[in-house]
Amino acid sequence: MKRAFTLIEMVIAIAIFALAMTLLYENLDISKKFFSKTKEVYKRAEYKEKVIKLLYQDFLNATDLKSDIDEKAVVFRTSNSIFHIPHPYVGYYNIKNRLYRIESIHPLKTVLSFNDLQNARVFPIDMNITDFQVKIDKDKNILIYFKDEKEKEVLFVKNLK
């Protein structure tokens, strides 16, 4: 005599299969969220590294460096350009806790005016920078640091002599 599955056995098997699929789907969903969060953290770290490299290259080649009184802006001339301008004038400005890099063929001032921006290229640095300062001590050493939402980083120390 041939034995077949009963209706109760089929319902229990389908219920167990549905429970297993639900658990697998939840695990997949958690994995996708974790991957997306990890990817976002990696992209931010990579972007921060590029910004630090840009700042370093700018200040390494800086000449005619001037800083404003409250140390929230610095202007100089450099051989490093992201807009393919030969030996541009570059200014870093901390405006409302946002850092801007401005590149121009004309000299910039530590206090921005409309005339400064007419022929300039503006590059907003998309990091949560809460503080950016440039200090020049009596021995002509320059110290550049910024503070983001988590930590303070000293970027560069250069002797201007």
C-alpha cells in the first residue's frame, strides 16, 4: 500500500519552511544595512583622506601666506591646482563651520568680497568641520589644524623662513 503525506504534515512542513524563509530574509536585510553603513563610513574616510592630501599639497607649496586676525581664513599662492590654473592663488575660508577652498588667478584677501569671487572657482569641502585654524608663531612656523565632529587633527607644520 502506498503511503502519502497527510494534510497536517503538509501544513507543518510549509509553516517550518515559511519560518525559515522569514529568518533568512531578516538576516539578509540586516546584512544589507550593515554593508550600506560600512560603505558610507569607508567613503567618508576616503574623502577625508583626499581632503587632507589636498590641504597638505597646497600648504607644502605655499608662498605669500597670509592669515586673518581670528585665524579662520588663510590665503596664499601655490603650484597645486584642482582646476588646472597655473600657480593659482588659493584661499581657505571657514564660514559658518563649513570649509571652502577658493582658487583664483587673482590675489585673494582674507576677508572675501564679491570681486574676489568673480573669477574664482569655489570648492566646498563636505566634511563636518567645526573648527579650522591657521596659526603662524613668532618663529615663522605655520600650524594648520581642523576639528571635525569627532576629533582634532593637526595637518601641517611648516617653517616659512
